[in-house]
Amino acid sequence: MVSLADVVVMMTLVSAAAGRNPLAALSLAGIAAPVLRPLAWAAIVFLPAVATCLIVSQAAEGVTAGDIAWQAVGAPVVEEILYRGLAVGVLIRWCGWSWLAACLWPAVFFGLAHLWQGETFGETAAVMGITAFGAVLFGWLFVRWGFNLWPPILLHVGMNTQWLVFDLGETAIGGVTGNVLRFGVVSLAVGATLWLTRKNPQKTA
């Protein structure tokens, strides 16, 4: 599980490697980017999914306010700052990597960070594959939105919240309902992003 200390370490390491101020690395993370359009985008993406959950799914049992604060909100925000804002931002804007290469490399580590979710080899491989795919998607969103970190943060928080609040499966693998909802959310996220960023898309994405 990541923490704010990991963000500080990443800022220090990438800044030292590039010979720059750690605050310069943080400025690449996109956390200070505009949030209003991403919020409207998130509403388009998640309102149908939430309505569907209220109709076809049950509320998960034993969820506490602390679970929501960290698992649904805190951890996703820290992960996006670390794996997308800092890692992808630095690899593209300081190191000159292509968006795909810059998204794939952190995705490997993001997938490895979720090894604990699987109980068998097959489940572990599936969890790693799904989370790695999610990492590439989050990275693409970050770049496509002009290095704005709010779309990947909102998508990550929204999906974690759904899985925590509703009974959709205990891991990223999920059940039939969870996977159908995941496909719908991802499809809407990609489609709405292409629509809302069509006038000024990033050349790299």
C-alpha cells in the first residue's frame, strides 16, 4: 500500500536524477490543473453506473468511514500522484519518452503493487493484468487531458468507491455485474474524453 512518504521519495529521486528542484517535479504532476471539466466528465461516466448499482446490486457489509476515506479516496489520490503525475509526467516531459512507453513502465509496478489481492496464481495474474491495464488507461487520461491529473484521480476514486460500497467482488477481478459495470465505465470514460478533448488533444495521445 502506498503512502505520502512514497510521493516524497519519488519527488526526491526523480529531481536528483534530473538535477532539478523537487517542487519542479511536483509541478509536473497536474494536481493544480483545472478540475471543473473533469468533474463534469466524471458525472457523465459514473451516474449511469451508480444508478445501475442501486438497482441490481446490494450494499457491501462492514464498510466503515475509515475504509472509504483511505481505500476509496486517499490511496487512489496518492497512487495517481505517484504513478501517473510524477512517473508519467517526468518520463514524458523531462526524459522525452513517448506517452505509451511512459505509461507502460509505471503500469508494471502498479500491477505488482496489487499482488496481494490474488489467492491463486490465476487470480494473481488476472488482478495484475487488470490493474496494469487500468494504469495504462489512467496514464492515457492524464496525457490526453493535457497533463491534468484530475480525470485519472476521479476515475480511480469512483471505481474504488463503487467496489467498496457495493457488493461487486472483493478484488479487481469482480463478478459478472462488476465486470459489466467496469466495461461500461471505461467505455464512457474513453468516449467522453475523446469528445471533450477533441479540440485540443495532446499530440502524444
